Amino acid sequence: MKNIVYVENECFVGVTKEGLKFSNIKTKEKKCLTFDDIGTLVFDNRKCYLSERVIEYCILNHIGILFCDRSHSPLEMIETTYN
């Protein structure tokens, strides 16, 4: 079973060769996760920055993306139906 990655802090999300890199804006802490380990990304902070490339790689690797609103409720889901 793949992991649900909950992003609650301000961060930059980027793409590496093997997966996604999460860089915390305030603490400068960096974490990397492989595409195979991620099933869904949940963004619950309005100050997360990601590019079209992150969305593209999530779709290619069948990773769902969920965006939450100010009250932490689901707002929009990008499902990965790409074949």
C-alpha cells in the first residue's frame, strides 16, 4: 500500500530523478520520497509552491493530489487516470 503524504507546512515541492523533494520554507529541512512510495499528496497549507512539472510527474506515476481549503476540508482532487 502506498503512503498518503500530508503537507501541512509551507514548502517548495520539486521533482528529482527518483521522486519528489519537499523543502520546508521556514526550517530549510528537506525530505525526498520516491514516486513508488507515494499514493496521494494532500496539500493543507495555502503557502505550498509546486510547478506544472510536479503535477505532470504525479499524473505519470499515478499519484493523486488533494488540495484543502482554509478550514482544512477537501477542496479539489486531481485523480490520476493517465494510462
